[in-house]
Amino acid sequence: MRAVIAAGTDIGHVREGNEDTYLVMDPLFVIADGMGGHRGGEVASTLAVETMEHLFSLGEGTLAELVREANRAVFERSTLERAVAGMGTTLTAAVIEGDRVHLAHVGDSRAYLLRDGELRQLTEDHTLVHRMVLEGELTEAEAEVHPHRSILTRSIGVDGNVDVDEIDLDAKPGDRLLLCSDGLTGMLPDPRIAEILRDEPDPNTAVERLIDEANEAGGVDNITALLIDLQEGDPTPRPVSAIGTQAEPRAPAEAGVRSETTDTEARGGPPEPTGSAEEEPPRSPRRSLAHARPAIVWIAVTLGVLVLVFVGFRVYLDTQWYVGVSDGRVAVFRGMPAEIVGFDLYHVVVETTIPAEDATALALYRNLDDGITAHDRAEADAIVERIRDDVALASGLSPEPVP
């Protein structure tokens, strides 16, 4: 069976950057929607996709195993680099082998199948709202407009291990497989998506219309769509892959090896001595004192520089904010979540009444102990409010104002 592919991504009308990434590497197709702030989300989705691209090219593991390796890569990067601590991403991947489609899925990006004019969602959203629907607390209609419908219960990178949904599908000519981020499904209802896919036989035009209409409906998130039309015939060879993080796919940069040669290696050996060494006469006390003065000046300058560095670092710490855990409760901190030779680089500014264990029970705040960074006090307070709302929603209570 032959696949005809079209893909596109758009920043939307609200976001400052595009945290979506997709991969076209026939027969592997991946879409990822990052979270954790612009830089963190972009790093998470790109790292997850590139990890899968690399491992798939080596022929290592099943599709679900590749997703777990991508999870491990994002999690390890998140724990090692404070600037992206707490980042994560959704991920939906498909491999097409003959008339079989294998899917692996984590998060709330989606895979759809359009067959004989009928659209069917293949994946299940790993969100708090969807769980409430399954438990009978919300209807499907209420879930579609719920203000917290994007709170994830499972995602890539928030924990060292992740459960991966696997779906196998018998495909047939004429099937259309759509992978998309929630920036599309949050703006367009399924009946409208189905209508566009039915009306536009050309996959490129269909993808353009999906993205354009999602933007017209508000474009409150990044929008990505990857459409695969399955047709009769032999697979088309695709020797290169395309990773997309902007409106058009970009080919990965070619790998290169940088070599450096030292001056000694370039000359073929150590430099020859330019003169003979003579024994120095004994130094007089006066000459020793003259040589000591530059050393004293150097020590004074060094101490001055160290003082300036310390003061500068202290000022820098006062500009750093994060949300973490203090005495078992969610708290706002000033400084950095670290210590140097026994000295803490942080102090508690506000300790809330939110139990930390309730917050860390949610996938989005699993790494709260490591600290969730904020640009300023206002953003830290906003993070606390979001945690309070999410915890209240998870427990079925009404959110209370932050003390």
C-alpha cells in the first residue's frame, strides 16, 4: 500500500512560539505537542521526535519501546537542566506496514481514521476531563467546553516510566489517517474535521483548510496536522525524513565531525628552545620586594573580583523565583533550588495550604519537588493558583483563593 502524505504546523494567534513538532519518515509518522513553557515545550517535543527518528533509523525496538525511550530522554534532560525542569510533551506515532497500521499514543494529541466518509477517533485522551467522562461526572458535550480539558493525566517526560497505549488497525485503500495536536481539535469539532476531510481529496489542501479554519476559530494554541492517504500500489521510497516545527517541514541538518589540531601537532613536535638557559644570580632583598609588589596587587584585584562576583550572584539570586515544596506544602521560593557547600541558595516567601502530595499526584506537577521555575513573583503566584485549581478539580472541590 502506498502513502501520500501532507503535513503542516502553525503557531496560531495566541502563543509566542510553536511547541509542536512532527516527523515524516515513511513508514514512521509522529506528532508531539510540548508543554512546560515555550522553551521547555519546544525542547521536549523536538527531543522526543528526534529520539524516535534516530532509534527507528537503527531498527531498534517496537513502536511502543521507541516511545518509552523518547520518554526517558525527555525525563533525563528535564532533571539535568533546570531551565527546562518539569517539561513534557504529548506524542502520537504511527507505523504503516503493508495493510497494517500500528499506533502508539500518550497524551491528548489524537489519531483519527476517515473510512467510507465516517470519521473515528482511534486514540483516547489522557486528560482529567476525559477521565471524569468515563466516571460519569461529565458528559461528552460538557467535556468539549470544560475550562480544564487540557489537564493531562499522562504525558511524555514527567516520569522515568510511562504507560503507552498501543492500537493496531487493518487498513485498506481509501483510508485517511489524521494525526493532530489539540490545537486543531480544541478549535474544530469532529463533524467539521470530517467534513473538511471528505470535501478535500488533495491532502495538502485538506491540511491547509484544517489549519486555516482552526485559526479562524480562535487559534488559541499551536496547530499541527499530519494527513496520510492510503492508496493501492507499492510504497514510495523516502530516503530522508522531515521534522517540522514551523509552517513548513525542515530537513534535518547533516551530521558532521569537527576535528581540531593543536599547535604542537601541526608543527610535528614541541618547539625547539630559542636560547640556552643561564643560572640566575642570587636575588637581593630589594629585588625580591619589587617582585612581590605585583603579586600583592594581583591578590587584591582577585579578591575585589571575587567580591563583585559574590554581590552579582546575590543580586541574580534575588531575581529568581520558583514554586516548590516546603514542609509538605506547595510554596513560592526566591532563589534557586540548590545549595553550595551547605548554604541554601533559596528561601521561602509564601507557604500555601495546598498539600504537596495532592499536587504531585497530577502528572503535570510530578516534579514539583525539583521546582517549577518562574520569571517573576507574579508568574510564581499564577503557577500556585493553577496548581490550586487543578488540585481542587481533581478532588471535585471548588477552587479557593490563594491565601
